[in-house]
Amino acid sequence: MQIKFTEEDIHRYSRHLLLAEVGGHGQRKLRAASVLIVGAGGLGSPLGLYLAAAGVGRIGIIDDDRVEMSNLQRQIAHGVADLGREKAVSAAEAMLAINPSTIVQTHLARLDGGNVHQLIGDYDLVCDGSDNFPTRFLLADACVAARKTLVSAAVMRFEGQLSVFKPYVSGPCYRCLYPEAPPDGMVPSCAESGVLGAVTGVMGTLQATEVLKELLGIGETLAGRLMLWDALGSRFRTINVPRDPSCSVCGSMATVGG
């Protein structure tokens, strides 16, 4: 079925329509696409807002936390009036305020082994904006099994990292980069080490950019590469990440998938 744009749509997406790499065909791709965002916090906030603004047709957001005062320093989808509310609901309202034509589905739950496969199966692409290693590994492994593209970002203090994982096409999976989670307490959380609020905004926006590139099929993918940003040094660098043939998840002897 051909997706038709209203005059309001044409005006809303006019800057996209001017881009040869996007145009009407690309904007229709975005309207037909669905994306799941895991986490409605520092990364999920700018990510969700920009995907809604870009015209992604259906966006799911899963989070079981409520908005706290300490979140407002960086989680820009929420405001003072949202204190105590479910983050997923607050973020969804902020996304719909930008673009009411986007369908936003809220999942008021914690991602776990009981719901991860059904959740990611309902979306074309998955974004990791979580803040803990168990969730990251659970989500990454499930995406390999379901052959779903995963766009993953992380932040700490003044640094961020970003990559795309789609081993079903080419490149490594998350466990090729990080075979096992670090021991408890080795990597401090943002609550323990702190984070410059704007760093989450930069990385969440870069994450949204990679999502849009993947949905549109444009540009050079980050699959097989890891982007690192040092905010204090004002430096970006990208390193190659090879696929591990002995990876327990996507390697030749893996049982999860690949």
C-alpha cells in the first residue's frame, strides 16, 4: 500500500524531502518503519525525540522506572511536572508533542528473559539505551537470535561510545566486542561516577542518526566499527571491531544464532 503524505506532512518533512538521499521515497521508508528503544533515560530521551521528529512510523519504548529529580539534569524528555511518573509514559508524551502522527507504544516493564524475544520481534530495529550490563547482554544476544539490527550506545562521565551490530549481514555482535560482562563493581554506574548531562544528548543524537541511516539504507554503517567520543578532549575516533569466529553467540560453533 502506497503511503500518501498530507500537505502538513510535506511541510513538516520538507528538509528531509530536499535531501537526495532521503526524499519522498526515504520518508515513506521511515513512516513504514518500527523501532524499539530500551530505556527512556539519558540516551533514550534524545533518541526518541529525534526519531519521532524524523517521522518514524511506530516507536516502542520500554522502561520500568519513574522520573526522579536527579534525572532532569540529562533526561530531556522529562520535566519537573513529570516527577514520579513512569518514564516510558512521560517520554511517549514528549515524543507525541513533537509529532502526533507517530505511533508510540509504551512497555511499562523491565526487559528480561521472559519478554525480550516477543518485544524485539514486534519491531524492525532495536536501540539499546540501557544503563546496566545484564540488560545489554540479554538484549544483544536476543537480537542475534532474532536477526535484528541493534544500535547500541553507552556513556560514562565525559565519554561515550556507539556501534551498530548486525552479524546476520556482516560484522561482529556485541559479544565479539565484550565477551563477558565485567565483574560487579568494576565499572561504576552513572549514579556512582557521574556523567556530564550533555554527553548523553550527543550520544543519543548520534544513535538516532545511525538508526535513521540504517532504516534509509544510506551512508556508511557503523557495523564492524566502534565510535568513541572524548568530550573533554573534543576528539572522536573510530576503531575497527572484527568478528570473533569463536564467539559464543555469532561464531561458527554458536547455538544462539548468527
